[in-house]
Amino acid sequence: MTDIYAEAMGSGPGRLDAEEMLDQACRSAKLGCFGTSASEIERFRHDFSILCSSLNEEANLSEIGYRRARSRLHMMLVTRLRSIEQRTAQKDFDTRLISSPLIGTGLPRSGTTFLHGLLACDPAHRAVRAWEAMLSPELLGYDIASPASLFQEHLAFQGFTGEESTAIHPFDANLPEECVFLQETNCSSLYAEFFNVPRFADAVANNSSLDLEWQKGQMKLLQGLDTVRRWVLKAPSHLFNWEEMVLAFPDALIYMSHRDPAKVIPSVTGLTVSIRGLFADAPPDAKAIAKERLTGWSAAVANVTRWRDRHPERFVADVYFLDLIARPLETVAGLYDTFGLKLSEQARTAMLRFIDRDRDNRSRRQHYTLAEYGLDEMAIDAAFADYLCRYGVALERD
């Protein structure tokens, strides 16, 4: 078959024209409906138009940045069209259930990816792979011999598989991916992480509930009628949409990871700088990004803590980065015991193999200093003072 995503590898004009891109996606997919209702279609097209405008006017994209942005957006649009078709065609779609998913969140760079990877090793669990989040060809009726390889090519084209990027965060088509990537095909706030697009970020700031509902729909398509395996999900960004997440998954088993913010903030700043640098014409303003991350994440954990204090009946397990790194399997076993889950020998064996592979990768990861981002420990400790005290987070100081 002709690859319906082939246009994503084309050069195309520089500036992004929203209507032209929407039309091209419809021609590629041979479909034309971006929603299941008139209001959903109008909202999606509105947000996508603002995104393109913001990319043109605010993101300072380079020539290759425009090509990479066009690639990502074309894939998103085509997959959305196919997903909408399947949602309306499958008569049992609305009756499918997602039961008691295991959801991880917490400060970024606090071991959430590592722990999520461990949990995904369990054959009783179902995680979404990166290629599934963006392509989902097996459920969309396409005969692609290797969809993971196809998405890996697109990741490489977009710059995510370079040594500098993977040293910060593992990007790979087959790895378990975050909830935000299941939300991407809703034209979500994920793009505000990839690009400097403040006008778009403001426009979609209140879309969390819509993004989570879209995510659940993608999960139902991937899950089909298989309700035996438990979904394992994760996203640090759930700290920003905590109440919406709890409402979307009312029976979820939730854990929250913790780490010294003085290690978190420079690391997450470095990740953002690296990703935006793949698209930008000039180096991103690292100090401005660091200030935004310090303000945003300290406010997010404070809001979640207040919610937890108001809702003691809603149990949330706490996981600590230093414990996880020092005793990963024991930490996982403790989490299973906390939630009354069975850790099989098959899962233990798979997790031990994963731990060995991660140790090799960890030695190649980048490290950051506070000074290069205009930060200091005193300012970070002050911003996170209540968090450090409330959760008893150990400091990681030289």
C-alpha cells in the first residue's frame, strides 16, 4: 500500500498553512472528518489554526525545524482522521471499559520513565508503545509490515534519535510512552513543550479534560475487547491536570514519584532546551525556560499536595527516586503489595533484564549544573520548601 504518512517526510513550503495541511491530511487518508460532532471539529480546527500561526510567528523555527514540525503535524492529522473513522465504525466502542489503570506521575526526571518501563515488563500489563501512540496502524486496518520501523524513521527525521537527545531521554518507537503522546492527536499542549508557542499554550490551557477523554478513546481502540491486562500509564504532567485525571480515571491506582527539585529543575530544563533546539533557528533561552519550569512545577506539586490533604480517602502511593535507583525490584514489589497486585516470577525475570539494560544506558546520560541555567539551590529549596517537608524528600547534594 501507499504510505499515508509519506507526506510527513516531504520538504513542503516553509511557513505552515493550517488549511493546506488539513486538506493534505484528508487527501492522504482519503477521509475528511476531524471529530464526531460539529463542536469537536470546530474546536480542533480552531486549535490547530492557532498552533500553526504560533509556530510561524513565535517559535523561531529553522528551515529544518519547519520540515520537522510539518512532519509531526501531518502524522498527527492523518492518525486523528483514521481514529475518528474507527470510533464511529466500531459499534462496541462506547461500551469498552478501562478498569483500574496503574497511573504514575510526579516531578519529571524523578525516575518516572524508569519505573514505567519496569511496570511495562509485566506481561499482565498493557503499556502504549511510542509508535502506537502516533500511528496505531494495526487497529486502523493498514498492512504495514513494521509500523515501529516506520515511526523510528520519522523520529530520526525529526531529530529525536540523535545521541544528544537520547542521552537526556530515551526516544524509541518501541518504548513505553507517556499519556501526553496519546493526547497528541487531540492537538494537545504537548506542542508547547516541543516549541516556544505561548499563544497556542494559552489557547489550550483549559483543554485537559478534552485531552484525557481523547486519550481514553485511543486506549479503547488499542485495547479492543481485551480487558484482561491492566493499563500502566504515566505522565509527570498529570500534576498539572490532577483533578481532571482523577475524574477521568476514578478507579485508578495512582503513585507519585519524588526527587530533590535541585536535580529535577536543571534536568527538565535541559530536556526542553534540547527538544526545542531540534526545531529552532537559534538556541532557546535556557534561563527563561528554567525560570518557567521552577515556577510551574513548584506550583503544580503544591496544588496536588493541597488536593491530597483535602481528600485523604483517595489513596496515592509515594515512590522515592533514591530508593528506586538503589533497590528497583524491591521498590516495584512494594508498590505491588501496596495495591494488592501479584508480581509473578515471569514479571520479575523481565524486570531484572530491564534493570541491567538501564544501567548501561544510565552511564551515558547527561548532567547539568544549576549555574548554567541561572539557578541556585537556595531559590529552588525556597520554592519547594513545603514539598520537601511534606514528603520528606532526601536532598542529593555534592
